[in-house]
Amino acid sequence: MAKEKVVLAYSGGLDTSIIIPWLKENYDYEVIAVCGDVGQGKETEGLEEKALKTGASKLYIENLQEEYVTDFIWPTLKAGAVYEGKYLLGTSHARPCIAKRIVEIARAEGATAICHGCTGKGNDQVRFELTIKALAPEMKIIAPWRIWDIKSREDEIDYAEARGIPVPVTKENNYSMDRNIWHLSHEGQDLENPANEPNYDKILMLGVSPEKAPDKPTYIEIDFEKGIPTKIDGVEYGPVELVKKLNEIGGANGIGIDDIVENRLVGMKSRGVYETPGGTILYAAHKELEYLCLDKQTLHYKMDVANKFAELVYDGLWYTPLREAISAFVDSTQETVTGKVRLKLYKGNITPAGTTSPYSLYDEDIATFAEDEVYDQKDSAGFINLFGLPLKVRAMMMKRNEDNTK
């Protein structure tokens, strides 16, 4: 009789490196590993040999980079979604992308369970499992961190060393990192104390600190079509290449480094340093174009919606009716968000340097301080009288009651 199959979300990092032997030791499953490549870089090299050596029957390495950018990053960018004003959701929207492909492979392989290496203290367990529940409600979920005797990353390293499993960290250099095409996060060790200033020379990998950025500013121009970036300095790029190019430009100029204390979904606060150079540039450019192209009511309402969208993505609720409905609204607002945005990058700062659009709602003839024949300034008197009428009525009432008490 064939063994039941479990599909493991596999990165080759510390957690998943020990989960394959742990599953073999504790469950009578055939273990199939799946690595969703969302832009981890060289971290996918040598994974197949490692996975098979530690007990997996096979390893899928799935290139999800373009799907990740077009189906997850772009909708979040168009929404202007930023969690708690700082976090550009780099890990948050990568998880449903990866989990979706794991579900597809689990079904194709006839697996009965999916396993992930997320800790019981983190948000990722929720993101993986809610995606699985939404797309494969019948699938069993195994979460070793919630049931094994291992209590810390140091225990994991000991477990790996005892079984001769190579891991990419040591007890001395033990930051918890998550990297993809959009960002790189650093958590743990000295960063766990918010009083400690991050040692950027030690941890930065996608760029340099602002102090080490060039003394001369860099100007770039980004083209958008319906809210989606398409060109840099007049050169057209595919989605993946565009993000990578902006990561290079932003990283070299010290852009997109954020020291964040955030509210995790599971109830605690956590502290980390996030590098998002290209994404920070794109958010700044997209915002400038919306200032030019969206009317006041739409722009203001969309700002409120952006917070809700960010919360949904952060909380793992990508595959929900509300997230899909908000995306439909956002897409309708982006019909006129087309144009060019020029930015100046200098030592970690982004300064607008000019925006143009065929759908611009800015009319120089109306806005000018010079003499014009379009706007009759006398009209404002009646507007102010009507707009201020509630204030005037209330003030009269207060004065009347004050007089009556004398």
C-alpha cells in the first residue's frame, strides 16, 4: 500500500531544513517539497540535492516571480496599501502566491496534507493556512512549530547538527530573514530590543545606508499605464525586470530602509528592518500620479480603502470576497492613472521632480494666481455663506442662550 503524501512548503532555510527529517521521523508520509521562487535569488541553488538528501521524494522549484508581481504586487500597489504607514507588505502578499501553487501541486500529487514551517508566534502561519482553507478546504494542515518539542532557533540548529543537515545560519549570525523580489526583512537577535539602533553595515543586503549613498542625486522617470508601471527612463521593462531594475537604483541611493515596530495579527508587537528599495520608489511615483489624475472624492475615499486593503493582505485574507471587491473598486479608479512621474533620489529621500498625464485634472488656467477669465472669484462669497451656514446658526444659538442666562 502506497504511503500518504504530504506536500511541504520548502525554502531550504533553517525551519524547513529540519522539517523533512522530522516528518519522516514522526509521520509515515511520503514528503514532497515545493519551493515557490518569488525572487529569493541564489537561495534556490542546491535545494534539490539538499531536499532529497534529507528525505524528500522529490522537489518542485516553481518560478512564480511574474505571477507574484502581476497578480499580487501590482494590485496592492494600485490600492496604495501600506500596513501601519510603513510596511509595504513584502512577506504578506508573497505567502498567498506561494500557498496557491502548493495547493495546486498537492492536488496534482494526490496529497492528503500540506505542511509549513511557520512559527506559532508569526503571521505567516495564518497567511498560508487561510489560503489553503480558501482553495482546498479538505486538505489537512501540519504545522510542526505548534506541536514539536523544539522551542527556539538555537534548538533547531542543534537538531540539524545532530543529523548532519547543513543550515544557512549559525548561532552567532541568526537573523530571521525573508527575501523575495519585492523586499528583504530582518528580524531577531539585537533587533528584538527596540532601543537598539540597527547595524546597517551588518544587515543591509539590497543596498547601502543613506550615509553611504552617492553625494549626487539620481533622477528617474517612470511611466504608468492604468496604475501599472511599464517603463523606466523611456525603456520598457517586463514586470519582474522592472522591479529588479528599481531595486538596483533605489538600493544604490539608500532608498526604502524602514525600521518598523508592527502589530502582528497574533497579538504581539514585533520589530524588524525592511529593505524595499524598488517598491518605495514605485509607491512614491504612483501616489504623485494619483494626485494629478484622481478627483478629490475618489482620492480621499481610496485613501481610506487603502488602509483596509493593507490590513486584509497583512492578515492573510487575500482570497476573500472583500479583498476582491476592493480590488475591483481600485481597478476602476486606475482607468485614468496613466502618465509619467519624474523623481529625484538622494541619500534615502525621494523628491517629486515633475508629473505629466493626458488625464491630468490640474488646469493651469483655473489654478493660476495671474489674471484669468475662467474663474470668477466673486462666486466664492456665496459658496462660503452656504458652506459656513451650520457654523453661523450654531454660533447664533450659543449667543442667544448665553444672553438668556444673564
